[in-house]
Amino acid sequence: MNIKPNPSRLLVVSMGDPAGIGPDIILKAYHQRLQEHLEPFLVLGCADIFQNRAKQLGLPVNVMQATPENAADLFPNALPVLKVGDCHAVEAGHPSQAAAPAIIAAIETAVALIKDHRAAALVTAPIAKSVLQKAGFSHPGHTEFLGELSERFYQEKAQPVMMIWSSLLTVVPLTIHIPLRQVADAMTAECLEDSVAIIDRDWRRWFSKNVAPRMVLAGINPHAGEDGHIGWEEERILKPAVKKLQERGFDLKGPFSADTLFHAQARQSYDIALCPSHDQALIPVKTLAFDEGVNITLGLPFIRTSPDHGTAFDLAGTGKARPDSMIAALKKAHAMVTAASTNNPSSP
């Protein structure tokens, strides 16, 4: 994937579902910008929504209409917001399909701004897939939609890979939004080989100075199949694929029993745990680091991070939503922008 230089350091933040906690955690992150040492970011959404939510939360935050060109100048004194889509009246905690076009437009506009070098990376606030799908949204989630936008704006085939990063544990679910009964069929050698190649490339580009990540693979079955006595997928599919990847130079070991991979001593032996199923990966990382986890999409021609939680409609507007994961997502995006320019001058 050929990624051209991007001189901007400005982050764009899509508002997510405005009835959820997206506006709350964005406002709280901005309110804590000084103590958290946050660099400038531009919100894509509706200034009125953010101004009203700030009042509802009792946050002394000024909100101003902005553009990518003046956002950094406004940032010290006001939350800069670029109006995107038709902003309907939104009530915190009450999701509405009427907001769907603006939610989608914010994500699309963000990718377009990055493509045009007017922004450096994207941070997405949470969306409610059920709300969007009722309005005709055809993608299972953010990750898959960003893959389609990559192809639309960059004319390049994208294979998005979800990574959940934290300082305690980093995981990749090799399958995402599919029923558990379909996981074994989806875990082909090609799936593993393609994912490992993307993880290795983007880790070198955005996380380390061209140092290969140490990866481990969890088995599909209990006890990683126990030599074929509890399932045959490890012996017939995963082990041959791991051997092939090792021969290609990737630092990958496994498959191992998933129940032995996540205790403190085991975590010291690897950088990333690859897991065949969604919950196999997300349960341990959310248990260990729920408030600091960051959802990162690899395999795209741009940087995208997100808080590792959902819309939490029941908390919207109450002041109870914590901004920790949003703050972590903002910091990680800026760190990735810095690493990309340092590790590979041709990266964004």
C-alpha cells in the first residue's frame, strides 16, 4: 500500500452518535486538554449539539465553528467544530435514525480531509450500528465502513484489521462481527497469513522503529485442540500456516491454549496476541484495561483510533461517562502520526 506524506498533524474527530456519550467524552477530553497535554483536534459534527451538551454537563467549554486551517489557532480557547451534515435536534440518551446521515457524513468527511492532507489522522467517537443499519447503513461496523471508504477515496483495496491496544495488553481479533459458529470456517490459512502481514507492516510503521512485533496465536478450540482430540483446526490449518509464516520471517508462535496467554508472566513474552474470535481477544483486554483501551484499525491508508467502548446511551448527558479511553485514543493517534513520520518519511 503506497502511502504519501501528510504534512498535517491535526486530528479530526468524528462525533459518533450524538445521542450517545460521544459528545460527552469529546467535551471532557477537551476540558482536560491542558493536564493531559492534548494536541489540537477538530470535531466533525454540529456545534449546537456540543454547545448544548456542554451546558447540560455543566462544562465551561466554548464551542466555535472552525475549519482544518484555523482549528489549531482556535483550540487553546474553544473546541473547534466543523459543521457536517444536517444537524437535527438530538436528545441525549434517545437515539434517532434522523441523525444517521450526519453520523455517516462526519466519517466520510474525515477520510476525505486526510486524503487531501488537511488532517493527519482520524479518531472516531462511538456509533450505534443498529441505529445506522435501520437507516440503510450496510456495514457491520466502523471497521468495515472504513475499509470501503479507503477504496472509495484512495482507489486501493483495503483489508482492515482491528487491533485493541493498551499498555497492559494488545490484541487482534482475527474475525470480528460474525457469529461464533462461523469462526472456525472463517479462520483459514489465508486469513491468518494476510492479517499477520498487515500487522507486521503497520506495527513497524506506526508503533516501532522498523522492529518486528512479537506475535502469539491463540487456538480456536479449548487447549488449542489438544493435538486434535478437541478439534482439528489447529493441526490442519493453524500450525501449518504458522510454520509458513515463520519461514517468511515473521515472529509468530502458536497456536497456544487461550486460557494460558493473558496472565502477567505470559504477557511479557509477546507484543500482540492474535485470537481467532472477537470475544477471545476483547474479554481479556477489556478486563485488564477497560478505561484505557484504544481501538486501532490497521490495514488502512490512514491512521484511525477510537475509544474501546460503545455509545452508552444510558450515560449520555448524565456526566458519568469517563473520557479516559477517548483521551487515550487521541494520544495514541498523535503518537502514531509522530512514529510514522519518524520511522518512514513517506508515511502520513
